[in-house]
Amino acid sequence: MNKTQQITKPGYQPRVSRTFSKELKKRLVEDIELRKLSIRDVINLYKVTETSVRRWINEYSIHKDRRTRMVVESESTEYKTGRLFDRISDLERALGKKQMEVEFLNKVVEICSEELGYDVKKKSITKQLSTLGTTGTSTGIK
């Protein structure tokens, strides 16, 4: 099949090369940046590829020289620090509560020892050790 037959073939359309002026490209990029048009609108209106439009944006954008890199974090450092301080406060409260319980129990043991006339703390330790099969003297407890 020669070239003449290809051109006359039904439904055949020869490829047309189109060139857009710099002014048009700049205006379209400006409209995209001002949100007057979307990239999809430009693609549909001018029948160009998305790659072409993105290339125009890279070339003619007013932000071209002022590009900055934004680091996106799931949690900011300040937020993490605040959460850690909250956790420390919770732990300090729990520690204070446990310390008060220990002091209360020590006071109860002291009062019981005075009422019963012998050291309840030593007796309970010796009793616990004897149930384990050891004596208080073998562990150094008298």
C-alpha cells in the first residue's frame, strides 16, 4: 500500500503538528495558577496532553525560581513533646499514689506491731520464707 492509498483511506486523519506561542502558554499557566482553569480544562480546550501542560507549568510558572520543599510529618515535634510531657505527668501521679500506698501500709504494719507487741514485718517475712522451704537464718534474716 503506497502513501496515496493511506491518505484516501476512510477515517484516516494525518497527524497535524501544532505550535503554541509562548504568550499563550504563559497565559494558560497563569490561569491555572490563579485557579481560573484547571489542567484538565486546558487539556480538553486545546486538545493537548497532560505532559505538555505540566511541561508548560514547569517552564512558565511564576513560582519556578521560588520552589521550596515541604516536609510533611505525621506528627509535629511540638505535638510529640506535649504528649511526652503528659505521659510523664501521668507516670509521676501514679508513682505518687503508689508511694502513698506504701507509706500507708508501712504505718499499718507499725501500728499492728505496737498493738501485738512483736515486729509483724519480721514475722511475716520469716513465715513467707518458711513456706518456701527455707529458714530465715539461711538467708541472713534473723
